[in-house]
Amino acid sequence: MIVKGDSVTFNGAGYSLDGNGAQYWDGLGGSGGKTKPAPLLRINHSGTFKDTIILNSPARGVAIGGAGLVVDTVTVDNSAGDALGKNTDGFDVSSDGPLTIQNSKVHGQDDCLAINRGNDITFTSNTCTGPTHGISIGSISSSTTVSNIVISKNTVTGAVVGLRIKTDAVATGSTVNGVTYTDNVLTGITKYGVFVDQSYPATLGTPGTGVVIEDIIFSGTNTVSVGSSAYRLEINCGSTTSCPGTWNLAGLDITGGKAGVVKNVAVAGGTY
């Protein structure tokens, strides 16, 4: 389903769009098995999109490309896919902004939010549950810009990863600039509380240096609680030129789990 146009007001009035994901889920996601239609919903308009329930997406749930858009009170519910669902991102964003996603809920088995490209994007007062990969920027490929991002007042529960930035190891000519995390609450994180990795698609592999990540700020109080086998903070930067400056972690408090490695970046403040 695609919604597009200018200055559109879409009010779903609480009705559901059901993708019958159980017919497709096979534990393989987009890597094989059954062909899975995705996304279930594409929003490419300005205006507002609100009060709609997205159920059982075979893979990605909602792709957003619209600018001048507010997405409000949208639920993406793939809880029935916890056993076999994969690549069931809640919101996939590639938007030139301004874009606000607020008061919404995601239960899935991949990113709650994935910002792949765009600027002037706010993700606020949302709830992410289930074995998601949390609130993510990336993966970032070549010739891509992500800037002026605000992640605030969200709740993440039971995710594999809490807050993440991931960039392709071979990417060049890209930037992630001006990301602010404020007053987020994350509990029950099972693998990484806060995770920045420049080696995608590997995990903690040899990082690239072709994506510059800078001006990362944790303000207010961001509390992250991780499980006993999880890592609190893991940063895998390719060099201090790809992760320049000093990242401000003053508003970050991570408890539980084990200490990770902070590589090739200067950080200040915070408890982790």
C-alpha cells in the first residue's frame, strides 16, 4: 500500500492493515526462503498520517519517504512473528525532512526505527518492544547524509540492541552528523546497550573510514539497563578522522552487563 501526495491528512481511525505475515515467516527474512513483499506500507506524502495499525508484515513494515510529515499514533505489531519473523523493521526512513514520528508503538524482530538517509528527523515518545534491534541509524552506504536527528523520550524494552549507528565498511563519501539522544529509557537489552560499528555487514569486524560520524550528543538522562551477558557500550570506529571530535556522553547512564571497547573516538562524560 502506498500513500502519496501533498498536504495529505490520513486518519486510519484505529483500523488495521494486516500483511498475513504468518504465511511468509520462515526464519530467513530477506536472505532466502519465501519471497516476502516489503514494505507493507509506504508513506510518501507531506501532511499527517495517524491512528493506524500495521499487523503482521512479512518483512519491513513501514517505509517513509515523505517530507513535511508527522506520523502520529501508529502501531506496527509483529508480535506474532517472534519465533520466525525476521527483517521486520518497524519504520524505515529515507526522508529529507522535516519528519516527526511520535506516540507510536513497534513490536518486531529487526530495527524499531532505521534511518537510512535524511535530515531534520525527530523520533519522540515512542515505544519499542520485543527482540528488535532498537533505534538505529543505518546501515549507511556510500554518498549518504544523515543529519540533525533527535531521538527523545522513547522507551525500548527487551531489544537485542538498544541504540545503534552502523555504517558499511566499504562506504565512501558519507556523513552522520548531529545526532542527539535525550531522555530515553531502555531496559532488558540483551546484547549491546549502545553500539556504533563502522564494519557492517560484519559485527565488530575491520571498520571502514569512509563514513564520518560526528557531533553525537547524549543530553538529559538516557538510562540503559542491559542483561548480564550484554555489553554496555561498544564503539568500533575506523579512525579518529572517521569519528572526529569529542562525542558528548554526559547524559548517558548504562548499568548491568559487561564493559565494551571504545575504539578510535574521543568521548566525554557519562556512566558506562
